[in-house]
Amino acid sequence: MKKKKIMIVGLFVSIVLLSSVLILNLFLNSKITQKRDNQNLDISGNFSNYNLTVFMDELNSMVEGNLTVDFYNNDNVNFTRIPFHIYLSGMAFDTRPGSIVIVNVTDVNNSNISFPFDVYSSSQIMWVNLSETLEPQMRAQFIIQFNATLPDGGIDRANSHGSDGNQSRIYKFASFYPIPCVYDNADGWNTDFYLTTGDPFYFDMAYYNFFIEAPSGMVIAATGKLEEKLDKGATIWYHFNPVYPVREVTFSASHWFQVQSRISNGVNISTYFLPKDSGLWNDFALNIAINALILFNNSFGLYPYPTLNIVEEYTNFGGMEYPNQVYISESISSTGFFEKVIVHEVCHQWWYNLIGNDEVDIGFLDEGLTCWSSDYYVEYYYGDWELFQLTRYIDEVRVYYADYGLSSKINQTIYECFATSTNYYYVAYHKAPLIFEKLRRTIGLTDFLEGLKLYFERHRFELVLLSDLQQAFEDVVGQSLDWFFFPWFDNLYLPKYSIAQNTYNTGTHKLNLTINDLNEPLNDFDYSQQVPLEVYNNIDSLIFSQTIWINGTTELSFTITNQPYRVMLNYNNYVLVQIANETDLTLDSLVQVI
Ligand SMILES: [Zn+2]
């Protein structure tokens, strides 16, 4: 009897727990549906929900914050603990390092119930131990209270920099709160610490409500639409909401920001800049951002969020992307580079935020697509795909081995790049967009853009692999593209052709050619590409020309009535080969008459 009673009590507790979970899920689902109805955007799947509340202390360049976590387990594994990135301590500084100090982790309903947590400062990770096992498709809730102090002086991702004396101080809060790591099949939990190579940020999509309380008199630029603003005298309280899921949030504050805004394509686009740089920024930055938004909306698919901010920052690089808000370096003075960086960072809204990927393992994917897309912007608006390229990618890539003696496989993790002495910036920012351009020239602009559209439509709000992009292009062109993707992304070296056999039979009028790729033994995959072939007679008149496919070692035969003297492969345009000198754009071979 006694046993039975306990069982009934147990069952009752289970029912109560189950129904509260159901109610919570129903509540969350209805919230998601409601958001979906706002702009008729169909977002399938469940997401985590975060409420991030911060109180800014200007004097100490810090925030006191709390993050209410409603973590959704979208993986088919049970979790007993969840890791969070606490990056600020890794960033550059002059006078004071940045830090995220975890005060406590507590139950959402009862602050007296603590969740045990472990902080590993050197690896910039904290683990929250859950009160019970989190099963797939279930949620875990808790609140993390933290204090985040900005690095002072340094010019990295987050900082307080500049001086109020000359109206130039900016507080930039990026990667400044505990951000959940991503669990994936390849790596399990991705707990990589802050890496100074690449943009090593890899996050799942989540709904955010972002509350900021800051001193009045400061201008705040933040991820999301300003839903509410409350003047509390000495401080102002803001509620920002991106409306759709984002990978992270950021905000920047300054007493000196000038603001310009315009609505375009239903998006409120704003620029925030210092008075000293208004000569460059005034109107120009806003127009560039609007042009980029219009082109990328039309070319790839709709930017669904209500706001997009372009904000001045202090960094030692050109700019940095965050969802709904990008930063552009104060150090830029040339109008061309300024335009390039704005377009580039705006484009990351599509390739990084809306479609995400592991930035440590395959950072070249969104970076390469973003570079290609920025070059497409100048092609579209100025008629020149190469205009943003200081040195044309094609010229740099063809002589890269001759200049540096290094291999340049694109498809490598940042750690592999370190181990193989591969220049990550070169492969991600210069070689990868060139390979995308090669694909565009191979399948044509219409199919290339259709492929990107399909990729966007299928995977927005998701995380992807290179194979997802390949699949989208394959579905558009109706054939496997292994022959393109594997060699160009996974080989160490470019093809280096030689003409091994070149004979003409005066009886049959047959010209027989064998073309070798001398780098074939060094690579895993055979290259296939189109190369213009030209045949000349002994007075150097062109007697035959045809664009041929060279697939690894290739044997070709042509019937030519006039006796040929010289055969030439023409590397002009976008034939991708390893050459010793930028001007060596032909491969000649004299015909042997038999
Ligand atoms: Zn980028």
C-alpha cells in the first residue's frame, strides 16, 4: 500500500512537471508563431530565448548584467551541463584587461536556488551544471548574473577608447556577456577560446530581448528595434528587440555619436559616427548601406529584421559584423576602402548571421562569400568586379606559390592553418572569393545567383557546411559539382600545366596533344577547367582556336588542314594556374611534325 501511495504521488508530481513544461512550451511556441505572423516570414524550428539586461557604469567602463537563459536543446544528445564563452579576457588592451565575472547562476523562479558553475578563465569558458538532464527538444532555464568590464585603450572587438575631451570616446560592448557554445556533430561542444586569427565566433540563433540602462545623454546603438524607452532621470532604460532570431547581440554607447537614419526596404537603417569623422560619414555611409541592402535583398533574399546600424568603432582591422549592427573602423580615411568595408560588413548579415557556419573550422565559407558579394556590389553599381581588389585576386593567387613557396588549401580549420603555415586571410579573403568567381564564370551569373538564393531560402536561421552550398548549386545546375568543389577547395596547389606531346601528322592532318598537370601528384583531386587553346602557323597567324577542357592529364586530337607551327594555352581571363610571374600568361609549345 505504502509503495502504491508513493507511486501515485510520484505520478502526480510528474504530471504537474509535464504540464508546466507543456504550458511553457505552448507559451514559447505561441510567442514564436506571433512573431512569425508579424512579417509573414516562416521560421521553422525552435530556438532558445534570452533576456539580456545590463546596467551601464560609464565611470568604470562596465556593465552589471543578467542573462535569463531559456536554452533549447536542438541536438539529439542529453546534456547535464552547458558551456558559455566569456571572451572579454582574451581581447587586446592598453591599461586594463577586459573581464566577465560570473556572480551567480540561479533558478528562474527562485533566486535562492543556485546552479553550480565552473569558470575556466584561461580558456574563457564557463560551464553551468544543470539541475536535471536536458533531453533533446527540451528546455533548461536559469539566470546568469555577471559583471563585464571593457578592456581599456586597446583596439580590439570590445573596448572603451578615445577621450571625451576631444569628443571621441566610444564604449563598444561586443562578446561582452556569457554566450552559449554550439554543440555539433563534428566537434561536440565548440569551446574554442578567443582566437586573434579570423573572426572566431560560432553561435546558434536565438530570440533576444535586450534591455540596457545607460546614463542619460549617451547615444546608444544596439542590436534590434527600440521597442521602449524610459527616462529615469539620471539614466535611460531601453528595450531592444531584433524580432527574429539572431546569433548574438551588441551595443555601443557614446556621448558624441551623430546619428542619421532612413527607412529603406522596410528597414530602419542608421549610421552612428563621431563629429570629427562627419566629413567622410555624412550621408555617404547611409547611402552605401542602403545600396548594399537593396542589392543583397534582391540577389540573395530578404533581410527580415526591422533595423540595421552602421557604427563607428576603434579597431586595428577594417570593421566587424554583428547581427543587425556592424562596426566600421575610425582609422579609415579613403572613400573607396570605407565603401568596401561597409558593404562587406552589411553583407555578413546574410553570410554569418542569417546563415551561420563554424567560424573556426570553415570561416572561409561566409568570409569568401562575403568578399565575392562585395565585389559583386561594385560590379553591379560601378561595372567592375575587380574594383575593390587592391591587387586582383587572380593575379595574387596565380603567383602565390612563386612568391611564398606555400601551399594554400582553402578547406582547413584555423588550427590546421596554423599547423600547415597556411595564411588564413589569404585563403579566406582572396582565394575563396576567387574560387566562387570561377564557379560564377563556369555556370554563369544567373545560375550562380539562383544557387545563392536557394541556399539562403533553405538555410536562413541555420548553421551550414560547405556541402550545403554545393548542394544548392548542384540543384540549380542539375549535376554533381564534386569535380569543381573538391579540387578547388581541398587541393594544396593550383594546376601547373605542361604540354607533354604535341605532334602533327601531315598525312592525316591530325594535331595530337597531351597536357599534363605537373602538380597532380601533390594534390588529392584532379582539376577540370576550361582553357583557350590557340594554334599558329609558321608566320604566326592564328589558324585554329578552341576553348578546351583540361581534366587532369588530358589527351586531345584536332583535324587542322593548314600545317601548325606553335600551340599555345592562353591563361588570360580567369584560367587558374600556378605561374612564376604575373605576366607569364601563356604556355607555348612547338609542334613536332611527323
Ligand atoms: Zn568579413
